[in-house]
Amino acid sequence: MGQLIRFDFTELPVRGALVRLDESWQDWWQRFGLDGAERSILGEATAALPLLAANLKFKGRMNLQMQGGQHLPLLVAQIDHQLHLRSMLQTTPETMPGDWATAVAGAQCAVMVDPESGMDRYQAIVAAGGASLARDLEGYFAQSEQLPTRLWLGADPAVAAGLLIQRLPGEAGSLDGFETVTTLADTLGDQELLASDPDDLLRKLFGTLGLRRHDNRPVTLACRCSRERIGTLLLSLGEEDVEALIQEQGRVEAACEFCGQAYVYEADDARALFTAARAEPPSQSKH
């Protein structure tokens, strides 16, 4: 279980959020067998999503997706309004470059906001290949929310963490307060971000600025896949296609693209999904 702490300041038009994932991050990256730059990229993207979603005011999901890069074919991180988080990446057999701009060269990056109901979906294309993922995401905030925003991200084998500082919406005039806070945050080194207790870190950085610490929300880094969800996926494929898989393989095998969990449906079990769906009364059909 991770944590997300939101905060602001008594006299400054600035808000922020700090996220820390430790044991759950260790369990997560080990599923993929990552190391080096690959682990760092996934860790920073995973830590970024709770920060992006810290001030969501609706039920729904937010996705960060990068695809089509020479070294990074696919990177996806996803979070919902309850801070249930998951992430994955696909790489090539070549060694991942340690430099961010080289690692994501050629990739298209987007942030997608998907409310559950009553609101339109939103997608913002993010220019990728800056000095770091944090700098690229600052461009997203400038484009979508038009708020001065800074991010600091880091990840190692034990911890993935991040800090966001943002000018409050609706505040006009001087940026002195925002620049004061970010100047202090710029003194933060990667190791300090990863090694420090969150409350101690906030007090050390901003304790003299009228810091107000708000809620400490749990962040759950875990996959939401299940046998029931995979069964729904098979139904969406259609009976003819599933039967073709059975004829070819003798059964149906599927794996979650996020966590790699394998699900096996023997022939009778796969066919039973469609038998049950046909028997379900129309009034109880799922929409």
C-alpha cells in the first residue's frame, strides 16, 4: 500500500501532492523482471499517476500512455478516482538507454481522462522526449489545465516516489509564491526523495512557509484482473472466434497485459460462458 499526501500553504496560492510507493512497488516491478532504465521508467510513470489524479473531482479513470517508440513500444499507467493504480511496459531485446529522450525517441505520449458518466472523455497529446518524464508532464499541465506546475519523480528497486507543486487555479498576478516553493523543491535530490519519510520531507522543505498537510490517502498498486473479467473479454470476442481457438489449441489461454497473470479456460468452461449468456434473461443483461 502506498500513500498520497496533499498539502497547501496558509499564505501562498500554491498546492501540492507527495506520493510514495514502497513494498507494493517492489512486488510490482518484480512481476516484470525489470532492472536498470526499464525499472526506473516504469517506476516514474507509476508514481506520476497519483500526482496527476490528486485533484480529480469526478469518478473515473486517468491513463498515461506512450507507444510507438524505437526502444519503448508501449508504456501504460492507469489510475481511478479511488487511487487504484496499475502500470506496464513493453520493451525491445535491445538494452534500454539510460537517457530519457533517447529511450522514448519516436514515441507518442497521451494523457486520457475517462469519467464514468455525465462528462466527455478528454485526451491531451503530450510532447515526449524532453529532459525527463517529469518535464514532459509539466507540458501536459501547461496545455490542459494551464496552470504553472512542477514535478519531481524518482524510482529505485525499493521505492517509487514523486512530488507535485502547482499554482492554485483562479489565482492571478505574481508567481512569486509558486517560485518560492519550487525553488525550495529544487534542492531535493533523487536519493532524498526516495529515502525520506514523507512527513519529514515536507516539513524539511516547506516547514517555514505555513505548510498545511491535508488528507493521507492510500494508493493501491495492484491489478484488477480476474477470471470474471477475462470471461467477459471472451464473450466480447464472440462464440465463433472462441470456438476457433478451442479447435486450434484445445482450450483458451489468456494473460492479463498488465500483470501477466495467466487464465486458462478448458473447452467445456469456455463454451459454458456462452451457454450461460444465452440463458440469461434480457432484464438481467449487463450493459
